Amino acid sequence: MQTVFFRLSCCVLLLALKAAAITSALHAAEGAFSLKVVTDRENAIYRVGEEATFLISVTQENDQAADGTIRFVVDDFRTGGTAAGLPQGIVTPGAEPARVVVKGRGPEFLRCQVTYTPDEGKAVRAIAGAAFAPEKIGLSLPVPDDFDAFWAEQKRLLAEVPLDPKLTPVETRSESTVSFDVQVSCTGGAPVSGYFSKPKAAASQSLPIVLWVHGAGVRGSSLGNSQKGAQAGFLSMDINAHGSPNGKPGSFYSELSKGPLSNYRHAGREGRDTIYFRGMYLRLVRAIDFLTTQPEWDGKTVVVVGHSQGGGQSLVAGGIDDRVTLIASGVPAICDHSGESAGRVNGWPKLVPNGVDGKPDPKIQLAARYVDAVCFATRCKAEAIMSVGFIDAVCPPSSCYAAYNALQGGKSIINEPLMGHAAPKHIQDAFWARILEHAKRIR
């Protein structure tokens, strides 16, 4: 599925999105059941030590269901119920919602997973989340001492490579913009590959930049994204995550996904020089290099926007390149790879495995810290807007907040207590409005 902001074709992410539904219904012989779980506070945010109450209700065709059982388990996204010292049990549907009370043990997110099983028919499930002092969630491990030196050297090596951009005109229906399929030379094994669009006959030094980056999976770039930005008066470029050719049939990307990019997210993770995300991040810098050489650039404004893996890339762009002035980061991935070390669940792509001793693999964890978007967030002075889903099992809310809290510039966050891994229209609209406001103000 492709939206203006991003397209998630990765099956894992699509399945996670479906699993994160807030209400569920089934159609049994006697009618439709609906299961709902919410917190007793609309924003679902509490202080440490406060009690949060999950309210569980079951209805059947708008009447309270009288039969069946409700099983619930509260967990911290890592271990279920009593294994984490959290409640679990069984209750019977009644005229009033069932109440499950939990107390925040520290800065954390807890979720209540509920299964309703009627006397006849299939079970239905729902989830709700609660945040306890999320603004106090910190780094799971310190930023490596030589983090800045490592990335400065990577950028130095990149600067030695000429841009050598190759632009191929692309026909569109737009009469006000021009578009190109662009490849720009880069280090890291692949070029920058994207669609670049701009208004026709724009004056020199008159246009801001918007760079669109992709969620997980393998696909070509989005011409629609690049055109949207250009039609709003930006130098606008959408790049795919892998430097892959654009405009190919679906079968082409399917073969890449099954073949050389089948497990890209874990490729080379044993070392910081070989880890796959190193090349992806350098392509961000190189894309900005290309865009800032355009004579129409206003010399001030650079925006990077994406969701999921693209949200993580946005955080990285803000931390690796001080030309970036605003990032819009939706449910960011590539965050908190060392979360297990702080008793939290790692974000996608679960880069660091646990060894036979149950502890994070030390070699991979060390390498992963150099590509952790949270570490880049500590260096990001750009303005920022972010979204987070409180029941997101793909990019857990603790990992998103670890990044958000580390950001150094002016920032705002859209909290979604009943959202899993998603980028709904109202969030996309909020991001776009923030981008337009930023560009207008910076001018």
C-alpha cells in the first residue's frame, strides 16, 4: 500500500498493523460481538506510582454480552503477566466494564491484551496501552565515545566521491512542475536512487527542500511524493531505502526482496563497518548533498520526513547532517537496539539477538549502537514532530520515546494510546501542516 508519505510492503509490518486493532468483532450465529479496551484516562498517561485502570467491555449488537469469558494479561511488551509481576486473569462480562488496575513501576509503557471467548463462536482480541512518565525514558546505553569520530570519518570518505548525478526526465500530468529519475553516486555499495521534482522556472535561492524516506521493504521510489512537495513549492525528492532502480515491475522488487535484500536489516550486523544501515544513512547525506547543490535552494530549509524505517531515517538525518532544519518522524524504527540492557524491548528490526545465556550478543550490540537512531537523536538540533502508538509491537513506544526525549531542538509529539504500527491520515496531515508552517516561517 502506498500513501503520500510512505508505503509498507513488508509483510511483518502489515501483520503487526492488523494485530494492533483496538476493537474486534466476530459474526456468530446470534450476532456480532464487539470487544473494547480503554484506559480510565483519555490520554493514557500517568506518573510513576500512579494506578492506571484498563476498562474492558463486550457488547453484542449494542447490548451487553452475558455469556463467555474474558481473559486478560498485562505486560511490558517483553514478558507476559506474572512473569513481569503484572496482573493477568479471567473475568466474566457484565453490565459494567471489567476493571484491571496496574501501578507504574518506573518510566515505562504497559499494555493490556484481552481475549473474549463467547460460549459459542470464535475468540476476539483487543489491546490498550498506558504510559508512565514517558518523558523520563532515557538512553538504554550511552552513546559510544567515538560515535562522532566514526561518522565524521564516514562522511569524509563520502565527500571524496563526486556526486555525478544522472537525471532522466519523467513525464507527468503536472503542468507546473518538472520531474526526474535521479541516481547520485555514493559509498556503501549503492547509489542514491529517487524521483526529484521541482516547480518550473523557480527563481534562484527561492525554494525549501523536502526529502521523503521509506519504510521497511523493497520497492522503487515514489513519484507521487516528489510531485506533492514540488506542487507545494519545494525542491522535493523521494528516495528508496536501498538505492534500487525506480519504476520497475513489482516482480523486480519481489526478486530483490527474496534474493540479495532478503534479510538486509540484519546484514553485516557483526561490525559497524559492515552493518547494512551504514550505507543507508550515508545515502541520506548524499541525497541532501545533491539537493543543496540545486540553484533554487533557499540556503536555509531542509526537511526530512518518513514513517517506520523512514521515521528512523529522519531521526538519523537530523543527527548526522546539521543542514537539516526539521524532521517529521512517524512511529520510528531503528531505535533502542540496546533496549534489552535497560529492561525494555528493542525496536524494529530487533537487530541484537540474545545469546544462549539470555543476554544481548555483545559484539552485535556494540556495532548496533553506531546505527541506533536514538544515538543520532542526541545530536539532532533540528525542529521535530513525531508520532507514537502506545500498542505498537513493531516499534515499541518506549523505543520511540527514548529517541524523542533525546532530541535537542524544539519538538512535539502526537501520542496515540489506541494505535499500533500505523500512519493514519490525520497524522500525515499534521506532519504536512507542520512542514508547510516550518518552510513558511524559515523563509
